[in-house]
Amino acid sequence: MVKIRDLQYLDAVARHQHFGRAAEACFVSQPTLSGQIMKLEERLGLMLIERHRKRVMLTPAGEALISRARAVLRAAEDFEDAAKALSEPLSGDFHLGLIPTISPYLLPHIMGPLGAELPKVNFYLHENQTHVLLQELDEGKLDVVILSWLDSIENVERYNLYSEPLVLAAPRDQPLAKLSEASLKDLDGQLVLTLEDGHCLRDETLDYCFTAGAREDQRFQATSLETLRYMVASGLGITLMPQLAVRPADEEQGLHYVPFGSPPPSREICLLVRPNYSRMEAVRAMVACIRQAMSPLPQPQA
């Protein structure tokens, strides 16, 4: 019978491609890990690891089996989580992933209420782009993720948290900054600054602006909303900014925000969880808490 521990060792070697680092990750000595891998290979009658002096890698047989090994490890973790959930569902470690265009602006609103509502839960926060978060959610590294919904997302359970309007950000001396309310036609012919590939806000911005006849400035793409904010303030172009990221103090830096008329462009902020996730009582408590914390945010009109 193959042991869970042996699959953990195999997974660590596959991830680190180095016996020493894999052993450190598993909190065992290198000879122990290497010996157990060899015993696993003997039991299966297959060579799973291709060994070199400076690097190790999976053989074709190892590549074929590693996904199954990880599925077994996820099942074992889910089993343990389910047992913990039955004994004390609203406690324990909880790994929450957020995208960078939400994380720094949402967390100040929700971490206090979440701590008060779920005092026995230890929240670990992870920030990354959408495709990485979804992969880590599927692999069991994250318990839930909060991101902007995309129609291409599959195989998750979705809980809508709030709708966030996008506002026009323009240099203070630009004619658009004099508007009390912006419309789609106001963007025609404008040069739009965007985030780099991988940010869903980039796609949302371009979808709306291209419809209006705006053009993307392809000379530079920002790595963060903060970089984008300073690019606009410097007079390099305009962009769309999530409402939570709007700061009144930006006016002093030469940046002006203009709301859009109804219906404004917006994005749907959702909490996603794996189907059949074991700690749904905690998830439902989180969803209710975040919805309550964000209820003062004005919602876009249909």
C-alpha cells in the first residue's frame, strides 16, 4: 500500500526539483526522503525521478502519476478539514486569496468585521493574479478567493459580494476632468492607460473603452493600480479606476475622478470556493460578514 507520506515526498521533489530543498520542505533529512522515494519506485516497479548532479526531474512515468498523487493528497487534506469542521467549524487556519486590484482596498473594510465575527479563525492572506489564484484554489492551497468575476471561470461555487462601479480617472487639467458626469461618448478618441496582461481590470477597462472608440497606450503598461494612478496624474492619459481605490487626496497630486452616468461600468466582486468544500459554515459566515461590511457601497443601477 502506497503511503500518504511517500506521495508528499514525491510532490515535494516534483515542485522543488532538488532533493535537499524537498527534504527541508518536508522537515526530514535528505537521505530519508531519497530512500523513501526509492522504496516507492521499487514498490511500483517504475522509475519516477530522473536524477542528475545539480537537478532532479520527473520521468514520463512520474509526470503521468504526479497529478493522481496530488489528487490523493488533496483528498487527504479535505478529509482532515472535514473532521476539523465537524468538531469546530468556525476555527482553524483559513487561506484567503485576493487579486491585487482588490486586496489593498477591500481588506481595510473587512478584516476587522471578519475578526470580530470569526475570532477563532486564523486568516492567511495571499495576493496574486486571477489565473494563479484559481489554480491554487483548485489545488487546495487556498480555501477561498475573492476576485472580479469573469465569464470564463469554471468549476467553482460563486457568491456575489458586491458590485463595484468604475470611475474615470483623468489629469486635473484635461478637459474630461471638468465634467460632472462622464459618458461612453466622452471616451471616443482618448488614449487609455492600462495594467499589464494578467489583470482582469485591464480587460474590463479595455472592453468598455474600446466600445467607446478609445485607444490603448501600448508604450507602457502598469504593474499596479498605484503606478497607474501616478501615470494619469502625470498627464500621460486616462484610465478607469475601481471606486474603492479612489482617494480624495489625489486631487492635490493632479488627478481628478469623474463618475459615469447610469449605468456606469462596473465589476462584480465574488467569493469563489471549490465544489463540495468541507468548511461551508465558515464560508457562509464570511460571505454574510463581507456583504454587510460592503453594503454602504453605492450599487450600480441596471
